[in-house]
Amino acid sequence: MAEKQILIIGGAVADVSLAWVDASIFTRHSTPIQQIRLSTGGDAMNESSVLARLGDRVSLLTLLGNDDMGAFLEGKCRELGIDLTHSVRRAGVPTSINGVLVDEQGERRFVTMKNSTLRRLAPEHVLPAVETLTGKELVSFASLFVSPCFGPRELETLFSRIKEKGCVLCADMTRCKNGESAEDLRGALQYVDYLLPNLEEAALLTGEKTPEAAASRLLACGAGNVILKLGREGGYYAGREGRFRFPAYPHSQTLDTTGAGDTFAGSFLHCLAQELPLDACLRFASAAASICVEHAGCASETLTLEEIRRREAYLESVFHL
């Protein structure tokens, strides 16, 4: 078990997943499907759940409504041992519920709620907790571009303060929504030790189509290390330890990609908190993500150290620095 406290900042939602669906559902009055599932979701909640399952000391800083779904998420955090000391419950703001439409290839489309907690997390909810940091924590801002309250200036203020506290800072992202560019985020990226986008997200932000070019642009804009998640193709690393591709575990069957990137990020944080070598962190994260895609939703409950280690051992046979 890692002794370092890990603070995850970002959204927590209730996911209602529908599998398997396609556009034909809109041509019928009623469509029977294989599964409708209520679960926890959101980048920060997913990362926190993975870390808790792996035995880490994790604190989630999120915004929840004072409603039934807020109570549902709070209860799940209690079950997992996720600390919510820094989270905020706010009356009058509905807790976010996402509809997740999953097709037969495991790809997803999201239906989200306007003006819910996911879009209302703001600096005023986060900065007080940052002032309590001691410098021994590992901090992850779980998803750039989710809340419009965190624009480039707000992110720069937050990230600079986290680094002033002496913490290691990681950041993940979703797709930018308002034409933001890597140049716009230069002020914030200079404080990020590890940036973990997927290729589509990085391409939208940088205008570059290849992993190598997108990573180069992000490094040029200040990120310390860039880890691009490439799905079945594994990933690409660029940063202080060089530049290289690393493989995905090749023997998993993709059922649903929901939460795979968050599982990778959470598992990477788990290893980073233990100060393991970079290649070990990447192998462990890739192995864990390969388990996630075999189940519906993020499904952190399916992660076991035994199975992760088995897949990690295979990856070690084909990749090490």
C-alpha cells in the first residue's frame, strides 16, 4: 500500500449506461437492449475508485448536489473508503447524471445535464483545500475542459498554487469544447508534471494528428511529461526520460471502453505514488486498462492485483526501458 496521500480533483457523476445501442433506437417506440446499468462515473470519481481498490489513501474533491444522486455517490465513496473531507455538497444544484450510449464496438456517446454539478465545480470549491496541502501529496486534476469555471487563467492560478505547495501534479483531459489550444494553456501546462490525454483530445488541442507531433507541441507549451493513451495501440511517452511507444495488453476483448482512460490514469498514479520506475508505471497502467475494457463501465471492482500483475508480467516480456 502506498503511504503518499493522493488528492483527485474533478467531476463525480452517476452513469446510466445503455448497451448495446445504435441510431436505430430512434426509429422505434421501444427497444430491448442487453443492459441498463446505474453506476458511479466521472473522471475524478473513476480515478478515485481505482486507487481505492488498489489500496491507496485517496481523497476526492468534487461538487455534489444535496439530492438523492449526491447521496448515492457519497455512499459509494464511503463503501470504498474514499475521503470526501474536501468535497462540497450544494443545495439547488442537481448532481450530474450522464447517459452513456455504448455501441457494439464498445465505443461511447454521452448525454449530459446542463447546469449540473459537473459544470459548476469552480475555484472557490477547490482553492481552500489546496491551502491545506503539505507538499507530500500527489495531486491529479482529473479532467481539463469539463467545468467551464476553469478556464486557462483559473487553471494557471490553481496549478501554480499546487506546485508552490511542493506537490507532484498530474492532469487528464476531455475534448476541448471552445476551440482552446495548447498555446492558450501554456500558463497552466508549465506546472503539470504528467499530462495524460488520449490522442483525439491531444490532436484537438494541438492541431497535430500524430502522437509524436502532438506530444512535441504539448512539451513545447510547458508540460513536463506527456503520456498519450492510444487504446489498442498502447501509448506514447515523451518527456524527461526520452520518447517511445509502449504496448497495450493484446489479449483482452473490448466490451466497453468507458472508464479505460481513467483506469489507466488511476493505476499510473498508484505506481507514481510509490515512486516506481516509469516503465513499471506504464506497464501496470496498461494492464489495468485492459481489464477495464472487458466489462461494462469503469468497473473498478473487477480490478485485482493478481490479474493486473499477470498481465503486467506479459507486458514486461515485450517492453522495458
